[in-house]
Amino acid sequence: MNNKAKYQRRLISILLIALLLVGCKEPSEQHMDASSLSASEILGKTDYLAMSYGGYRTKSREDQPTMAQIQEDLRLMHAMGVRVVRTYNMQFDHAPNVVKAIDGLKKEHPEFEMYVMLGTWIDCAQAWTAQPDHTKQNESANQIEIEKAVALAVQYPDIIKIIAVGNEAMVHWAAQYFVAPSVILNWVKHLQNLKENNVLSKDLWITSSDNFASWGGGGAEYHNADLTALIEAVDYISMHTYPFHDTHYNAQYWYNAGLAEHLDSNNKPATLTTLETEKKAIQPFMDAAVALSRAQFNQVQAYVKGLGLDKPIHVGETGWSSSSDGFFGPTGSRAADELKQAMYYEGLMGWCRDQKVSCFFFEAFDEQWKSTANPSDPENHFGLFALDGSAKYALWSEVDQGFFDGLSRDGQPIRKTFGGDINLLLETVLVPESQTTKHP
């Protein structure tokens, strides 16, 4: 069967699914909320925080959070100003349940406002094996992801405002599963055709959420005609930037930020004991981190403009882990702690607000399924809330202001980490080494 025939069969299938979903609902249940904003109105709206969300509590994604747990999380995010959440795949019940949870909260509380950036996972052929084939895609699995997303977007057009084709699916360091831009392009064009055929709302925006390098901000190995066509086809560019990881993988920017005045008599980073002195010592490093994210954003922007194209660009993902061993902990770049997480959060989000750029911060809550063998792995600690619902330092001021009064996570009221004791927090904070003190 040729590609055109396959596309026509797929289109008919999705149309039938859409008609079934809409037709089985009473008119009063149709999701056509006149107050619902379009994606173009949501992205860049400075008072609408955006957040990546996975509500997993245990060490396995087979243990799906309940509807009550998801709604509990959504209320917490809503209280801190989050109005759009990002999900990552359709292979579990999590994303549909997030959408249904929002729908339930809207019916219960008409003033509740929340939208979704719905992620689909895209893999190459033989992904996650010893011999992934990056020249081909896992067409059957990818098609299921897309069709499930389409069906859900048809059912809830007032909530689902963005569909992202793939998550870091083109960047080459995703060695177990990355695909060529042509794969993403074909699915993006497919979704745009569904919009043209009125299967999907024309207010829905289609993108792919990927590393800045994949969007042209990196080396020449990413620059090709398919990427140009993809940039033309998407409604906006969703780019990722992670200076946290770069403290190890691109460490020069990090070590060069050091200030010699904070060294002790042994030419080692000084031990600092007050919040003011700690921030002063760390500020150059965090300024460098924010500057790196801005530079990566600007590199993508310059590449797009160099093609003669004009596309909105938003930060689809960035974040900072609050705990780590290894590369980012005490024996590594010393990047991971709650103070640095808060300083990066404040610095980058402030810049994004000034630029009217949406930033999907990664992430709302810690999750422990990402590295079950090593609880200290930084991937388990990117949340602004700890697993038990404790608010990390970035949100201490919101706790003080009563944002979370009356709210809880798994029955636990929201409290500050470290019992709110800043001195206990500071005991976990290390000043990174500068270039002059870093060991060879």
C-alpha cells in the first residue's frame, strides 16, 4: 500500500473515531466552551505559568495515579498560577486521565482554568534494543500514539490546545530511539491536514518538543532540508534547554563563572553560612546558567530567521534538579540543590516573562520511576514539590503567602522542605569550583 493510500485509510479511521466520540455525547456535554482560549492566546501569556506534569508516585508507571490524586496535583499547580500542563505520551492512561481530571474540575468549579499540551512519543524502529534503526520509524507504535492523541483532542477541544509530535525525538544523544526530522515532519503534516479537514480544531497548535540543537541551534549535522520543511510546517517551535546537564557535559561555561573572592586559604570554595553570602557566591554560576539558556534560544531564533522564516519559539522544557550524586553532586559539578534550583527558576522564568515566552518548567513533582536503582539520581529530583508534597525552596514564599492553604498531596498538607529551616537547607549547598580551582 502506497503512502497516499495509507494516509487516506488513516484519515477515514480517525474521522470515524471522531464522529463516534462526538456522536455518543449529549449536546450539553459537548466540549465547546466559548471562554476557552486558543493556543496562540495561551502561549506567551505572561500570567499563565506552564509546567511539565507526571503524577507518578511509585517506582513503576504501571501504578497509575488515581483520578483523585491527579486532581489533587492539579489544584496545587493551579494555586501557584499554572494554567497549562504538558504530558509526554499516550501509551499509559496518565494523559487521558489528566484531561478528564481537568474536565471534572471545570464542571465542579466553572472558574477552574487549565489547558494541556498533549505529548506523543515517537520512536525509531527497534528502539530500546541493542540495535536501534534510526533510518526508520516504529510506524505501528507511532501511529497508535498519534491516533490516540487525535481522538482525545477531538473529544476535549476546550482543554487540549497543543499536540507535540515526539519528545527529544530528533536529538542524536537520544541514542536509543531518535528519528530523522522527516519522520516528525510527516506526522506534523498529517495533523495539519486533519486541521484543514476540520477533524481537529484550527485553534490547536502542532509542534515537536525537542532539544535546541535539533531545531538548528546546534551543529551542522542537524541542518537539512527536512528540518527546514518541519520548521515551516509546525505552528511554533518548542525547544528544550538544560544548563543543569551542561554543568557536566558543557562545563566550561559553568567553571568560568567562578569568583576567586569566595575561596578559602587553601584555594578551595569557601564554606558559607548565611543565605546572603551563599547567594552572592552562587549568583555568577546561576547567571551563567540563565545566560546559556538565553544563548541557546537565540541560536535557534537566528537559525530560523536565517532561513527566511518567522515562527514563534517557546521553551518546551527546562529544569534544575535539587539533589544528585555523581556528575552533578558534591564530587561533580556541585550543581544540584534547592537553592540553585530556585535561583535558576526565578532567573529563567523572569527572562521568559520579559520576552513573553512561555516556559514549560520541568517539573511540578518529583517522580521516582525514572531511576529506580539509584534514589539519588538527579532525574528523580526535578520537581518543585518533593514526592510527599513538600514545597521546595523555590515555592517557600508561596507557602508563606498561603497559596496552598487547605490543599494537600496524598493527605499531607503542604509544608516547606527542611521544616522551613534555611540553615538546614544551606548545609546541603556547595559553591561550585571555578576554572582556577577545578582539578585537572
